[in-house]
Amino acid sequence: MSSELTASVPPGLLLVGQPNVGKSVLFHALTGRYVTVSNYPGTTVEVSRGTAQALGGLPVLDTPGVISLPSRTGDEHATTHALLGEANATLLQVGDAKNLRRTLQLTVLMAEMGRPMLLALNMIDEAEARGATVDAAALAAELGLPVLPTVATRGQGIDALRAAIPRAAVPRFRLEYPADVESTLDRMAAPLAPLGEGCGIAPRALGLLFLAGDGELEGWLEGRLGEGTLDTLRALRDALQLESTEPLAAVLQQTRMAAAERIAGRVIRQAPQAAGSFAQRLGARAVHPVWGWPILLAVLYAIYGFVGEFGAGTLVGLLEEDLFGGIINPWFEGAVRALVPWPWAADLLIGEYGLWTMGMTYALALILPIVTTFFIAFGALEDSGYFSRLTVLSNRSFSKMGLNGRAVLPMVLGLGCVTMATLTTRILHSPREKLIVTFLLALAIPCSAQLGVVMGMLAGISFTATLIWFVVVLAVLVTVGWLANRVIKGRRIPLMTELPPLRLPAVGNVLTKTWARLKWYLIEVIPLFLLGAFILYVLDRIGALPWLIEAGEPLVTGWLGLPKEASAAFLMGFLRRDFGATGLFAMGAALSPAQMLVGIVTLTLFVPCFASLMMIVKEHGARRAALMVALIVPLAFFLGGLLRFALAAAGWGQ
Amino acid sequence: MKHKPHSHSVPHHAGSPRTLRQIDPGSAARVAGFAAGTASELRERLLAYGLIPGQTLSVIAQRPVTVIQIEHTELALEDTLAACIEIAAAH
């Protein structure tokens, strides 16, 4: 059986579909490779690769969602790029069964690509819960391709899908566009024909994308067609456009939508809908101009309780003080002193800046419990569909920064990891939005590790301290965003976004996601923490650390009013902000509440960690990254000092 | 934003058809087309979400932004976008 299967295995499988339909869940089901899955559009911004062992090692590619083609945003371009680049891969369109019309308008385009293709009608359970029944067999007959109902999150229909993949054929489907479009397509077929073989896309489909003005395709063609041929194609397109008052892309889209409507009408049976469910009513409340805010506060307070008090308080207390401080570290120190005869080597392991006493203890006892609780809380919220509601609620505030509510997604993700969030700015529509959001992320959004430490420290002072910190950082965010909007030229793009249904988070998915993030976190963090401790140890050994601490004194002691030892924390902050915050945390009782707060605010605003700096360089270039750092560092210290004097004037926490 | 309680019964000039922005929450409407001057990229996106002439939709909210439901998709649109969508007169 296996040899027969291998013989007919296609060269690859490309998962395509609209945002938030479950491509990544299906990718995980087919390949066993985990990619982040959430309940909001735009989670996947890059192509992921895996292999399906059950299908003879078939390569599988997951792509960012596209509402429709042509591609317009950076993440959508990645999808067109994959379509053009993965010649001969079978297409697996993942569609949302409860939104069949929208699914089908993409299907009728994909079906003409000239590739073997299947359609997975995912979330068929949600369609049924809403009273819609889809006749999959009738739909398959209409489209001339296999249609498989699935519920990817629960593994339903996956076996049938797996069995159907090797049998997928090029669909027998052709959509008739308006006559003048058809004749232009005919005339474009000849110049495009030689390319069709190379990329495995039928000339007709290439022509359709070209007419719609797909930017990614245009660039791809430039490298492959002579300038003369490309000019011919452009002339044909311009001539066609002159005949129509509507933009060509809209004409094509309208034709596809009408076809989708006809087909859907024939295969869907919609029972009359009952009144809105509890989830639907809660979803409406969450974006309500009045009710939305108490709901947001309740959500924030729940996170504060779980991460700040339980994670950073209870769990850290158990791990750091009781387990590491009381049992592991004394035992380890005793063992090292007994076994290692050289004091410098013993210090390297267990000294003040020891690899174990600083590096590993920080990473495992302080940060790990905090990020674990944060990842759990965050994963549950991602799964619930609540974050998309925040888009609507925050739209007005973001409009003052020249952004729209969609910017809340990278910002909220930044609370998880600023590095990943910087990558996620690709879901934004204009380079201007990307730039503003990236800058704000680097300046004023603390990542989960740092946030956890910060919350733990603030919760240790008082709720007022937490509130002051929150208000100051928020004020900086809004003010700088407002200024950026004035300085950076360009137009604001109004909000349009889908609101996925609110769902109860699936425990399995939240835990898998938490584990995937933790694994990634530990792999990234532990070496950096060890490196950080090692650098401090070396600086201390060669006598440079006291010198650096002295050098930082005017700034750290004179301006911020902190003990000069806090310089070490800022030094550590260059490596990772949470490492710096942990350094302050470790100083504990040596700092007054006001000093602690000033230190925390300065570190929150301080340069982003090394990894996210690299990401900024990757996304925006070294020049802009350097400019951001040059703006952020002085600003952080400047505002920290201002806060010091403001607190002193108010007589708070001296 | 104030809503006219019976905006559908208010006569309007032939030159300025009603837009999605003016439909009361809780009521259904049928798309007539796009206002002149709607950018082509915006048209495509609205079309892709199913806002094609003849399509019926229901309006869930008008504040803080316009929220509509087409098929089983909830879509949030800022007021400037909602004002680009023209609504067919009832009957």
C-alpha cells in the first residue's frame, strides 16, 4: 500500500485560504509541526514548512491568510509568492463552512490555477450550530474538485482529507468573466504561456491576477519577461480598464462573488436562526461603547491577578525563596566550594554574577513561573476571540496616533514578545503604520518576561505603584504616538476588520501553545542569561564593572536618584529588558518604593532586547533601527528623571 | 452620533442615496453599490467580504464603529468606510 501511495504523492501541498479559517490547525494536524494558532485573523505572517509523514513525507506549506487575491499587504504577498514559487504543489484551500460565499469567491479563482486542488470546509460544526447545512457532494460536483468537511481543532475529517490528497486532480471548473475580460485574457494567454509551465499556474490565472494588479506578480514577471512583452501586457490591461468605469480588480471580484453567490445558493440549506447565543451577546457587549470598558478592565484585572499575584508572587516565592534560595543553591554552593579548588572558577559558577546563582536562578526561579502564567493567560485570550474586539474598542484611541484599531494586535502581542510582535506588524496596511507601531513597541510595550517581573515588583510595593507605572507608560505611548503621527508623513487607513466568534478557549490548544512558547523562550533566554552573567562576571573580574558603575553614577544616581549599583541592571537591560528588571528585583529592599518605580519605568521604556532590535533591523533596516535606539535611550532616562522629581514633589514612596 | 428613529421613512434626495452609516442597529439592509469616489483597493476588500450589490446584511451596531453581519461573518467598519456603502431603498 505504501509504495502505491508514494507513487502518486504530489510534489507538495500548499495550504491557502482566508484569514482565521484554521489553516494552521490543519497544518499541525497534517505535519505534527506546531505553528502558532489563534482565534484572530493575521496570526500567520510567514510561510511555514513541514512534512506529512503519513503521506510519504509530503512537504506541506502553511501560508498567511488572503481574503482574496490580488495580494495587498506584506503577509498576503508572501502567499502569492508561495503560489508562484511552489511549482506543481497541490492546493488545499481551507475554507470557513459558515461563510461559504466568501470561501467560494476564492475557490473559483484558485480552481483556475491549473493545479490539482481540494477544498476543506472547516468549522463545519459552527456552520451547523448556526443552522446551515452544506451539501458537500453537490458542491464537489459544482466545482469539479474534492470537498471535505472538517473540524480541524477536534481532528474530525482529517483522515478522509489525508486519503483524498493523493487523488486530487486539476479541477474541471471555468468561470465565465465579462466578454471583454475574456477576450483580453485570450490575447494575454500567448505571452504568458511560457511562464505557466515554469510556475505551474495556468496562463489564464496569471492573466487574472495581472489584470487585478497583483504587486507581487508584477515584480515576479519583471524578472522573467522581456520589457517589451511586459509592456504589451500592460497595454492590454490599460485598454481593458478604459472600457470600464469600475477598477478591473473590482470587476473581477464582482464576477467571482456573483458566482459564489449562485453556487452557495444551490448547496446551502439555512434553517431559520434562533436568537443570538450567549457568546454572540457577550461578543456584542465587548465592543459596546459603554459595556466594553468594564469588560476590558475585568480582563486586565484577571491577568494582573493571575500573572502578577499568583505567578510573580506565589510561584516565584515558592521557587526562588523556598526551592532555590532554601534548598538548591545552598547545596550547590556547598558542592562547588568542596569540589572546585580555584576561587575564580567557583565565583564563575556561584559568585555574585555566577552562571548558576545569577544566570540560571534568574531564568528558572524568577522568569519561568512568570512567563508560564503569562503565556497561559495570553493563550486563553487569543483563543477566545477577545483580542479582535479590542480592535474595535481601541480604534478611536489609535486614530489619534494615525493608526487604526488593528494596531492593537501587534501591541497586545508585544506584551507576549516584542520580537514576534515586530514581525506581526506585517498585517498592517501601510509602511507608515508599520513604522509607528514598531517604534511604539520598542519604546513603551514591555514583553511578557519583563512585564511579569515588573508586575511582581509593583505588586510587592502597592496597587498605587502599579497604577502610576501603567498611567506613565500609557501616557508616553499615546503622546509619542501622537507626535509620530505628526512627524511621519502619510495617510491614516480607516479600520475594517473581521470579528471572529467568541469561543471558550480549548484547554488543549492553550497548553500546546504555552508549551511551544516556553520551549522557544527557554532556548532563547537561558543562553542569553548565561552570557549576561558571564559578561558581568568578566567585567567585574577585570575591574571594568566598578568603573562602569562609577561612570554611570551621574546618570543613575544624579539624575534618576538610584543607588549606583543599579547601573548594573541597566547594563543587563541592554541584553534583555527582563534581565535588567530582574536585576532591580534582586536589589529588593535596598530601594525605596519611589526608587523602584523610577527604575522600573526607565527600564520599561529602555531599548528593546537584542533579539527584537535585530528584528527591527530586518524589517526596517539598520539606519531606522539606529535612529530608534538613539531616540529611545535618552527619552527613557529623561522621563525616568522627570518621574523621580514628580514623585519627590508629591512626597510619594520616599 | 444621534440616530433618527425612523431614518428609512425620511425622504432623501435622489443625488444622495442612503449609506450603511445611516441604518439603525438591529435592522437589515440591502447593498446597492459604492459611493462615487470609493478607492479601488477599498472596493475590492469590501467586495471580498461579500459587500456586493444585492447582498443583504444586518447592522449590529453603529458605535463605536459600524458592525455588520454578512452570512456568519461579523465585520467592523469605521464610519468613513460605512459611508461608502450605498443601501438600496426598501422595496
